[in-house]
Amino acid sequence: MCSAEPINCFPMLVNILSNTFLKLFNSTALIRVWSEPFYSTQSLEVKSDIFFICLSYMLILAAGLPPHFAVSSMEDYKVKSVH
């Protein structure tokens, strides 16, 4: 009925319990419960903006990593360290 994650299972449990209590009191109404744990954007412009921000961040990060490894290797060479 629901997955094992509590964020998905709790709304289902509330729904089952509330509808059970309504049926106990001879009511014909139903309560519907839903969960949307993650923010979802419907706008294509917002999605593309988020994509380009993440892409530019990853490119800057990728450009900075190789010099870091090169500098650490040169320091190891100067000190004559052996792994």
C-alpha cells in the first residue's frame, strides 16, 4: 500500500485511519491525503535556470580539481615522499 519510507507511509496511514473513523460514525464522506515531499517546478524557464546554474558550478569545480592534484604531487616530489 505504501513504500517502506516514513515520508511516504505516514500520509497513507493518516488516510486509512481517518476514513476508518468516518465509517465508524456512519459518514459517507471520505478524506483524501496526499504528500509532495519535494518541491516541483512546473515552469520550464526555472528548470533551465537551475540546470545552467548547476552546470556552471560543476564546470568551475572541474576546472579547479586538476591543479589541486598537480600541486600535491609536486609537493610530494619535492619532499621525496613515497606512498
